[in-house]
Amino acid sequence: MTVNPYLIFNGNAREAVEFYGKAFQTEKPQIMTFGDADNDPNSQLPEEAKDLVMHANIKVSGSDIMFSDTFPGSPYTVGNNVTLAVVSDDEAYIRSAFSVLQDGGEVMMELQKTFWSPCYGSVKDRFGVEWQFNLDDGTVFQPE
């Protein structure tokens, strides 16, 4: 199980991940865009979202740092653009922690199956901290 910082950017996540990769001398980051993940021909993905970063990560001193752009139209505030991503292979643990954190908080996305995880969700706790939960069953998106 890990807890990873997830840095959110307003359209410049690609520039940021490449910059940090250079600074920390990491391997070239693999970047997944919203367009890469759009497999539904009936999708209404806005044109301006297609090249934005949905997910990228680099390893810095043994820790994964993850990156994403905000989806067009989503709120973005500099200084509040960090979430914590809990990755675990224990679904009961994820469901329990999510349940506790939603008390007095706000569910951003209910726990549900996604194309990258059988159980993913996000919640902002009562202190304003945003948490992402990802069940790792070996299919969690990992850049090649």
C-alpha cells in the first residue's frame, strides 16, 4: 500500500512532469491524455481536453509523484492543487477509509469500477483535503 502525492495542473501538466523529470533525473515519463482514454465513439469529450494529461507519474527518490491536468471547466486553485492518492490491494480497507473520510466531507466520485481500477473514488474530507482511492489488483494504469 502506498500514499502518493497527486499534483494537479491547469493545462501544463505535461510541461511540469517533464520539468520535474529533468530536475530529478528520472526516466522519461509516460503520459496518458484524456484523448488516449476516450474509447467510446459516442463520447462527448471536448476537443480542448483531448491533449490534456489525464495521468503521468515519475519516481523521485523511490516515491511516485503523479500528475494530471484539470478537466476543462473544473475549478482550479493554485496552492490547492495537490491530492493524496491511496493505492492498496485491500478493498475493505479502501471502503472503510473512504466511509470515514466522507463523514462531514464531500464525495467527489463514488467508489466505482473504472477502466483502470475495479474500485476507484475520490472524496474531500472535512478539513478540505482531497483523497483518491485506487484498488490495485494488478490492472492499475502504470506507464510503460
